[in-house]
Amino acid sequence: MNKKMNILMFSGEYDKALAALLLANTARELDVEVTMFFAFWGLFLIRDPEKATLEDKSVYEKMFGMVTPKGPEELPLSRMNMAGLGKQMLLDMMEEDKTPSLTDFLNGAKKKGVKFYGCKLSVEIMGFKEDELLSEVEIITAKEYLADALASDMQLFI
Amino acid sequence: MNKKMNILMFSGEYDKALAALLLANTARELDVEVTMFFAFWGLFLIRDPEKATLEDKSVYEKMFGMVTPKGPEELPLSRMNMAGLGKQMLLDMMEEDKTPSLTDFLNGAKKKGVKFYGCKLSVEIMGFKEDELLSEVEIITAKEYLADALASDMQLFI
Amino acid sequence: MNKKMNILMFSGEYDKALAALLLANTARELDVEVTMFFAFWGLFLIRDPEKATLEDKSVYEKMFGMVTPKGPEELPLSRMNMAGLGKQMLLDMMEEDKTPSLTDFLNGAKKKGVKFYGCKLSVEIMGFKEDELLSEVEIITAKEYLADALASDMQLFI
């Protein structure tokens, strides 16, 4: 299929990230071109857990960087408290069914050639340094995201 | 209109389900073809309240099936606690205005020929049996969903 | 670019409204036509803070109007409690980076010619009067929204 899908990853939650990456991986298997634009809380998903830094940050940025999720496995569920369902329960159920973890899906997406973009404004507001993100991530502006999204056959805001 | 709309129903909340089904029904009135793909929490909306079973399920799957919403009327609001607004208050306001309930919209969508798909992987992880879902639901893979979505004029992630 | 973007603004949260308006403003800078359809909680964003009324409303509608956010600056964060991050902290970080506020983005969108639509059914259920909304807002039905969205190159549900 000579098609293109664009995902704006706004949410920083485990289940929504799982859905987004599952779609991205599946689309690549169909030879669909995929770009993911990570903005706001979505940036947590592409933080490199090994590379947090405190250098050259304001007090707020330091605090923010420390208290927020560092990489995929630290993301919370979007419905954490619903009916007592915890993230561990979901993970256990996924393991029972031999479903890959979020990190597996993220690595799959990298390997399959999903293009990762980070939102310039979000990165600046949250005080992240480009070095703190996965090396596959390229920082672009909202204008560049929109041009890409408008040239796609399908756009999702997740 | 010779058009097609595709909704990925990810959320399992009353207000979001209302929005999605209202769009689906309205689109059918415009002769737009509509497919809804229920994944993750969205599956709660298409559980048949009469047909829950415990057979052939792991401990987690049994617990999960029991503590989560069984069908449309048990779905919570996405903003339950905001400013003290409760679901009952919304329902009362809807009744004052003679707005149909979620179940009415769901039945309308069935009657109007909205196509209902359930996500194979989500069904497996959550341990639902195909029999526990509405009889109108067909289980498909993420790949089949994507092929359908990419052939649509409009895709929403709700 | 001779393109058109349509945003269905369902959420009534500060961060999601910021994302939506930022996209709307940026799209206008690219000469993309933009329509925003405000439904459900999204209506809070286009209430005119100066114009709340209690006239001709049911008890529920009066209560609802009083306890819910009146205009952009009263919107809560979608992840209020996440890791202790408060709205004030986000606002301070935005100010450090000289990012415009939500009200600035809203005024920018008006000036740049983003078309504002309010959902007729939502307005009725919530009991808002057309006078209580920004003067730029035109009330339309879900059918009119869909016709507009289906004629767009990109649709987002936020």
C-alpha cells in the first residue's frame, strides 16, 4: 500500500502508547509510511531512561524532569483507578497472552522505520534537552508536523 | 454522500461513547458508510450485559470481567469528579432535553447499519469470549482495521 | 497550501485546548483553512467569562453553569494529579519560555480567521444560551459538522 499514516502522540499513558505503537508497527507491516509526532505528555515515551540530566535547567525544569516518567515502562495507565484495575494486572494479563511489552513495541517501531519526531515547543517548555531523548528522535516545529500530517492519508490524535 | 468514516473507539467512557455513537448515527443519516473498531476499554461498550461467562478464563480474566463495566449503561464519565458533576446529573440533563440514552444510540447504530468490529488482540488480553460481545460484532486484527481506516475519508481516535 | 483541517474539540482541559489552538493557529499561518467544532466539555473553552446568566434555565442547568469552568483560563489540566505537577507549574514553565497563554492562542485563532462552531445538542443539554458563548461562535448540528469534516483533508478528535 502506497499510503501514509501520521500519529500525534499527545498522551503520556501506557495503554494509549501501546495502542499507538501497535498501530505504527502494524502499518509498517503493510508497507504504510508512518510518522509519529510526540508532543506534551507524549514526550515521556521517548525519553531515554539512561540519559536524564540536570545541567542547564531551571528549578522547575529540574523538578519536572525528576518527578515525571522516564521512558516507556514508567508510564501510568490512563484509567489507573478504574474498578481497581492496576497496571500490574494489565501487564500480567498481557504476559499470559504472550503480548510484547511497550518497550518491545517501541524497539519494533524503531527497527521497522517508523519516523519519530519531537515537538520543539513542548521540548522547550518541559526543559528537556535533545540528548535526553532517544537518538532516533528529530525535533521539528508544529508547522513541519502539520505539513507532514496534511500530506498523510490518515491522522490520529492519541 | 459517497463517503466513509472510521472510528477507533479506544475509550470506555459514557460521554466519549455518546459522542462516537452520535457521530456514527448522524453519518449514516447522511448515507456515509461507518465502521467502528472497538479496542482496549472501548470493548466495554459492546459487551452484552446478559452474556458474561466465567468459563475457560484465567483468574485475572475472571476478576477483570467482573469488576469492569458490562455494557453501555455501566460506563463511567471521563470527567467523573470534575466540579462535582456526576453521571446522574448528566443523565438528568439529557432527560430534561429528551436526548436519547447511550443504549438508544447503540441500538440506533445497529439498526442503521454501522459496522461493529472488535480488536482481536484486546479481546485476547482482556480474556473476553466472542459470545460475551454483542452479536453484531465481528472480531478483526489491527491489520484489517488499518486497511479499512486507510480506505476511509475520515478517521477518529476516540 | 490549499488544504483544510477540522478539529472536534471534545475535551475541556487546559493542555488539550492549548494543543488544539496551537495547531489551529499554525495551520492558519500555512494558509490552511481551519474549523473547530466545540462539543461536550469543549464548550467550556468558548464560554464568555463576562456573560454567564441564570435566566431561563432549569435548576440543573443553573448549577452546571456555576460549577463548571467559565472560559479558557479556568480549564483544569488533563493530568492534574500526575506526579504532583500542577497547572501553576506548567504556567510558570510556559512563562519562563515566553510561551503565550491559552487566552492569547484563543485570541490569535479569532484574529487569524479560525472558524468556531458550537455543537447544538451539547449546548442544549448543558443549558448554555448562545449569548453566553464568544460572539465568534456559530451553533451548528452534528450533521453540519460531519459534512464539513468529511470535506476536510485532516480531522482530529481532541
